[in-house]
Amino acid sequence: MTDPPILAQGTLHEQIGPILYRATLPNGKPVIAHLSKPLTDSQAVFEAGSRVDLELTPYDFDIARITGRASES
């Protein structure tokens, strides 16, 4: 059985590849974030400063998956 992902929000700082971004978590930790498959297929592009929803595995807190834009709340 796999462990569930950790859900967080983060801020993107720069695009470093076609689907890779530098981002920070709310606690200030920097991570490398990549687009999820659905976002890659839709050719989503995010700008620096965008707030996004992220998923992290409990085993690696340096890599995150971007699952969408963060909700305004």
C-alpha cells in the first residue's frame, strides 16, 4: 500500500525547463516542482509569483508535483 501524498500550496519563482519550476513552500523550503500529466497535456504555463497546489511524497521533500492553481481563499 502506498502512502498518500502530502498536499501543500507553494509559490513559483522561475521556470527552469519546459515543465520544471523553482518553487517555495509556505515554510520557506525551496523545491523543484514539475507539472502533473494532465497539466502537461493541456500545455499549462505558469508565471513567476503564481500560487499553486502541490503534492509531495513523504519520502522526498525536494521534489513536488504541480496539480493546479491554488484556490483564492
